[in-house]
Amino acid sequence: MLLIMEIQVTIVFLVTRQDQKHQRMMIMMDLMKILQDGAQEAKRGKLEQLMKDITNYHTSPVEAAEIAQQAQVPYLLLNHIAPPLPLPGLVDAFLKGTAEVFKGKIQVAKDGDLLSLPAGKKSIDVSHRF
């Protein structure tokens, strides 16, 4: 079984588990507000609306990991990162906290990733096209 989730960028601070979700949401909202204000200042109405919309319908990496763990899937592919991670080195920070809640493999999708689910097998074959 392959679980694909849409997620949003979340910056995580070290806080107690109880406060973690609230803290992530507040930071994400601040980031989206900065991006929204920049789009408004640049008179880019569609981008401004997009920054507003992101906060309403995306799942954080930890929330996606929790769902994957509950679904008992072995592999979680995160795609449609919005806004996108600007540097590959941010993947570890982006995934912070996911290993504590999900015991399977987690991958952040990149352009050119190809996943195959061979018939009759339980394996997921991952390759990169470019």
C-alpha cells in the first residue's frame, strides 16, 4: 500500500509533545503571512491567495507520518511540498519529528522520482529518471 499526502512546510522547535502541534502551526502561519504580505506588496493577487489557501488544506509532515503509522503502511512518500523546500539540506529539518511517530520509510519526492509497485510483490521499487 502506498500513501501519498500533500503537506506544508513546518519549522519545528524543541518543545514538549503537548505544545508541539500548536507551535508548528503558529510558525507555519507566520511564514505564510510573510509570503502572503510579499505577494500583496508585489501586486500578485493569485500568489497571495495561494499563500492564504496553503494553511487551510495541507498536512504537516508529522501529521502525515501519524496517518501513515495508523494505516500501517511501510512507505510514506511526501509530495506537493508547498511552499517548496528551497535547498536539499532542509529535508532533515522538514522531516523532524516524523521518525518518532512513523516506523516505516519516509521519502520527500523530487522531480524525476519513479516508484513502481510490481504486481504480486510487497516491495516498492524506487528509481530516479533525472
